[in-house]
Amino acid sequence: MKKIYLLAVILFTALSVNAQDVVKFSPLDASPVDISYFPNRAVKFKKTDTPSPVVKVVYSRPSVKGRVIFGDIVKFGEVWRVGANENTEVKFYKAVTIGGKNIPAGYYSLFAIPEKDKWTIIINKELDLWGGYAYDESKDVVRVSVPVKPVSDVIEALSIAFTTQGNVANLVIGWDKTTVELPITVK
């Protein structure tokens, strides 16, 4: 009886170990996900912190890798998801104003239509999309035209950060030798 019990335990253990081998985890993504907050230190680091985030952006960060980005990889005049993989998502923790339009607190997607000297930045209601393939213009909340600001050094990985001017948070998108700024007025 002891031998049968021991054999059952060994068999169960072997099957459990073998079952773990079935799980295939994905390799590290070439365009890892990142998060930017406004204000920059808006998340809770210590028990005593009282975070007060206003905006959170979740996006994937593709790299230049020696390629021509704008006008080639990212086509001029076409809707782009502002990143890679799933579309970029923006959370407004409180109501904001963009391009003169009041936008209630909530989750939105971020798209752009890049051109050589300006971009149309789009805040859209639809979430959980892969890229811009299923983008629906009828769900746009606001579209704002912003100028391109060339930079001299290549920004290797797509980056999103915030700068501040009074009660305006500038959402800055930078990649390759291009930056744009979307002014967001905090109420």
C-alpha cells in the first residue's frame, strides 16, 4: 500500500511539473509598454504620499532602429495610434480642456495624423483597439492641430512626457527627430 501511495505521489508530481512546461510565456516585446503621469510624481511612493494624478498615458515605445519614421514607417496624412501594439490610452482624472473643448474625466484613446510640419492630435472615446485599424472618426472627442518641433538629436524610443506652464500641462510626444506638444488645461 505504501508503494502505491508513493507511486501516486511521484506520478502526480511528475504530471504537475510536466503541466508547468505547457505554459509558453511571450518573449520581451520589442516595443515595451510605459506610463507617463502628470504631474510627474503623481503616483504613491510611500504610505504618507497623497498622490493627485491629473493625467495618465499608457503607451508602447517602438524604437527608431536606423529607420526613417515619419513619412515612411508612420505615413503622413494617415491615422496613427501614437505608439505600437494597442492604441495609446489616456486617463483624465478630472475634467480638462483641450483645443477649447471641455473633456470630462475618464478614459480615452490617443491618435494622431502626422504631417511634415504639423500633426492633428485626436482624443477618441473608443478603447481596446489594436493600432489604428479599427479607428472610428465618429467617436472623436476633439481634434487639435499642433506644430512639429524638430530636434537635433534622435529620440530613439517613442517617448511621452509632460511640461507645465501655469495650469496648462503640455503632453509632449517625441520620436526620431520630431516633437509635438498638446496643451491640456487643467480645471
